[in-house]
Amino acid sequence: MATASLLIFIPLFFICLAASLAFVVLMAIWLYKDSRLHGQDPVLWVLICIFASPIIALILYLAFGRKQTLLPCQSCQAPIPHTAQYCEHCGAANEQYGQPLPHRKMNGFLKGAIATGAVSLLSVVFMFVALFAFAMSAGGGSQVTGSASVPIHGASVTVNSGWALVSIENHDNGVWNFTLNKSSNGYHLDSAFTLDDPSTRTLMASAECTGGPLLLNISQDGQLVESIDLSRAESQPVAIPLDGCTAGTVSLQLVNEGATNISGSIWVE
């Protein structure tokens, strides 16, 4: 499912890129041509289209730029305002003065701009759907379901200075499930639980990843108790005795130091 989502996302990205570029070009051409027919500076509207976005340029142009319509003089063919009685170039009377404006069909460039804009918008929507599907399914095979006797919950304070791509975690029935596609070195996920009997409890960790290290740090009262590299585990799940801790709050920190496609679960038995 995750691979299929990525295979859908990649071509959609390039379709969206091509459609967006075509949208800008076609809208710029239409604005250039149409603004000349309405006595506007065509270069100005093209610059607005390129640097402010075609949608903003179109809204501004329709609101403020299309105030005056120019028609060719019947004598010299120079563009003159529809409301002018005489041509300002040759002085001939404007034969179309006082007559209703001729109906103009939608320009082909405008039709193309609307079509490519719609394709670009739909591509963005489908890309988000594909990305969401990938996030939901990436590495899901290593996660467990059920309830834990000692529930793990999210940490109250988490500070990260790095970046992460598709980072998802939840605490379902006391089980800490996590998915992390890729991140900067040192990026971490944090959780905690309240330990009642250190001599009988065991921390279980099941994780799948590519590369490593992927460190699980177990701390208590600000002191590191144990650190396990889950990427080097010979078997899954990894059973970690908690007899080195005391009753009370135990902090868990999953630290990525180069692993990718991380997915797994941690719980207490």
C-alpha cells in the first residue's frame, strides 16, 4: 500500500508541476492580449501574473483593469476607446460610438488557463490523498494491537530541533505505536509510563527500519538507565528488563541516528 501510494504521488507531482507552469504561461498570454484591448499596460499585468500568482492577477484585472474597452478605428485601425466619439489618431468619427459592445467569445488562452489550473488543483488534492495513504500504511506490519498492563503515554514536553518526514505516533490502549519515514540525525520521539514493580515488568520493543542506528533510551529522574539500538536487534520483539529502574515515572526516547522507514511499537508487560 505504501509503495503504491508513492508510485501515485510521484507522477502526480510532475503533472501538477507541468499544469501549474502551463497555467501561469497561458494566463500571462491572455492578460497581455486582453489588457491591450482595454487600454491597460500589458507588461504590468504579466509581471503581476508571474510574481504575485495568476489567480491574484486575474482577480485584480477583472476588478480594476477591464474598465475600458478598446475597439479598432474603422478608418485607421488604431485602438480607440469604445466611448470615444472621434479617433484620437486620425480624427475620424467613431462609427461604433453609442452602439452596444460586440459579443466576444472566451479566448482560447483563457480556456487553456482555466483547464490547466483545474488540473493543477486536482493534482494537489490527489497528492495529499496519496501522501496521507502512504503515512497511514508505511511500515504498518511491525505495529501491534491490544492493551498494555502498564500504559505508555505521550511525554508532557518534547523539544526537537531537527526535521522529520511523515512522523506519526499514537498511544492506543497503552501501546506506543510510531511511524517515521525519514528525519535528521538526532530527531526523537518521546513517551513515558509509570512503573509499579521493576522486578516483574518488562519493556517490549518491536521495530522495523532501514539502516540505523535507532536508539531507545530509557531514563529516570533525568539519568540514562539503558540505551538499546533497535536497528541491531537479532530478534523481534526485544525484551528489556526494568530491574535497573525504580518504581515511578520512566521516560522513553526513540532517537533516530540515520535510520529510515521506521515503524514499530513499544509496550510494557
